[in-house]
Amino acid sequence: MKEHHNFFRGCIPLIASENVASPAVREALLCDFAHRYAEGWPGERVYAGCRYIDEVELLCIDLAKKLFKAEFVDVRPVSGVIANLAVYTAFTSPGDTMMALSIPNGGHISHAAMKTKNGRFLGGTAGAVHGLNVEYFVFDREEMNIDVDASAKKIKEVKPKLVLFGASVFLFPHPVKELSEVAREVDAYVCYDAAHVAGLIAGGYFQDPLREGADTMQMSTHKTLPGPQHGLIAAREEHGEAIRRAVFPGLTSNHHLHHVAAVAIALAECMKYGREYAGQVIRNAKALAQALYERGFNVLGEHKDFTESHTLIVDVTGFKGKVGLGGDIERLLEKAGIIVNRNLLPWDSSEGRSYLNPGGIRLGTSEVTRIGMKEGEMEEIAEFIKKVVVDGEKPEIVREEVAEFRREYQKVHYCFKSMTEAYEYIEIP
């Protein structure tokens, strides 16, 4: 564990689905709540000894309601996947049809079917766990977004019970308003997986799903929302009872109470610092995309300023003869202390590539922003990546430069102040 902390202290963390929590959030994770049980809703527990746990959970709910302007909030899902599954459980039955984005087009495994169209086992949560038939939005590869007209036509034809927006590759806001109106025509529920963009939405950026027609907005709490790994569902009040029953007793027993306390602190920090943080995350993503583009990288979405979120996608197939594909570049950059992840491109399957070594890499700016980096540092990061991928410099040499660069960025920003560093290992004597 200590070696891991030391490793990340000297790396450039660019995984779009990760972040670093503040020392105050980390403190909550160490509290005695971790040893306790509190099944059920605050005030209606199955276990005794929950008076302070109830206070904290109700505070967490209240903060989330204010932050997301939601009528109802459940903070008991233990992850974003469980939050999604709770929504499926509340609104659908096995055998119903759901519409979402396919994985190659940016969808998450929790949105996916049990099998692919050609019968290969996929194991997606929606299909394999809840037994849903999953149809997919029509995707505009040029715009890197849902094709509104074609998808509206498909919704009318398929008549799904649930229409799910949200993605793991989420560059631009989804057409929630336009397609939620179509979904209502076929009596479909409209849900929004905000796992990646919850912190941006909390800061007043990207989009506002609950005002654009979504019945629910479910999320994990550790990506652009920089809290602990946990889940949360915000919804209209009319759906509250169905969601409560789906979460407990349906999908949780005890719900990781120390994480609920940590989520409450993260939400409080977002109330105070969230807008400034989210704005800088997006500016950094645009700056990093532009800097990579200027250095010869094929960053998708150039005609749309690359991204409106924390994420950018690079098509690396042009480097195939030199350094390989996405998986090869992921491993090469890690040797240089630059942590990214390989990522499927929408057209990879048709060109014979798989997730093991796809045509793309995904980069995110949530964590580097959190440790104090701004647009100027994005230029330096792009140069490090260029040295390894384009110039062919030995990653071990670049690793030394990266470690030196990182020395100045060891504190968590946009949070309650602390002397504890971002990647400091906390040892209890």
C-alpha cells in the first residue's frame, strides 16, 4: 500500500473515472461507522445504535438535494452500478426493453445486454442481472453523440420501458430534452447515468438532466464528484418509494456507512468549491486536447472544441506501425508515469479490434485539476506524452522528468484545508 502511494505521488493521473478525495473525506472513511449496520431508512432501522448514523445520512441526503436541486435522494447504493440496477428494478421487470448507448459508442457495462447481437456473451448488468432486452441509440460518430432524429424514430419503433442516457465516454451533453419528449409518447421512464459528470453538473456545467426531462439521475460519487467510491440516486419525489424499495431490501443490506459520511463531506465541499473546480476541469480538458492536437495526435471532436466535459478521446491508430494501439500505448505511458486507459472507438469492432488493444486512449483531467494544475500544466503533460509516443524517447527517462514535474503538485485543492498531502499514506500508530 505504501508503495502504491509513493508511485502515485510521482505520476500524472489521467484516468477519467478516477479522482483523489480530500483529507477530510479520507478521515470519514476511518471512522467507526465502518463497523456498524444500519439496514433500512433513517429512523426506520433494523439495527439499534444508529442515532448519529441517522443524523449523518439525513444530512447527506439534504446536501445532495440542494446540490442537484432534487426532490428525492437515496444515498444508500454502494456504487454507481448498484444505483443503475436500483433504477432498473424500480421501473422495469425482466423481459422489458431498455434503450442506452452501446459500449463501443461510449456506454457502460452496467447499461449493456447479456449477449451481443451475434450471440457472444457480454455480461452487461442490465441484461445478465436484471434480464432486460437492451436496444441501442443510433450514434453519430462524427458528432460523438446520440443521433437525435434516428434515435427518436427507433424509440417509437421499439417502445422501450426505460430510456437511459449517460456514458463512460461522455464528451458532450446528451439530448435529454429532445428525446425525453419522445420517450413520454411511448410511456417510457427517462433516466440519466451521471457517474462521470456528476461533479460538473453539481458545479452548474454540462447539463441539468432533472430539468431537461429525466425522472432520475443516478451516479457514482468518485469521478468528477470527488468523493469516496459509493453511489447516489436523485429523482422526482413521485419515484421515491419505488427507489427506496429497490435499494433496500432489494439491492443492499448494510450500505457502507463510513462512505455515506464521506459522501456528505464531499458534497459539502462541492457546495463551496464545486463551481470553480468544475469550470477548471473543463478548461483543462480543452487545453490538454488542443495541446495534443497541435503535437500531431488525432483527438476526436476537433470541430466541436474536442469536449465539454473532463474527458478526451485520442484515436491512436495512426501510430500503429511505430508504437502499437491503445493497449500498447497505455502500457508504454505507464512506464513513463503517465496513467491513461485504452478505450474502444465506435468503429473498432468493424475494423477487427477489441477492448484488449483498441484504437483509442481515454484521458481525463479531474484528478490533475484537483491537485492544482491548470492550462499551462496541460501543455507540459502533452509534451511528455509526445516525447514517449511520437518522439520515441525512452519512457524510463521521461519518467524522471514526470516525477520532477509532480513535486510541486502534492496538495488537494477545492476542498477544506488540511496539512495532509493528496497521496500521503496515513499510518495509525
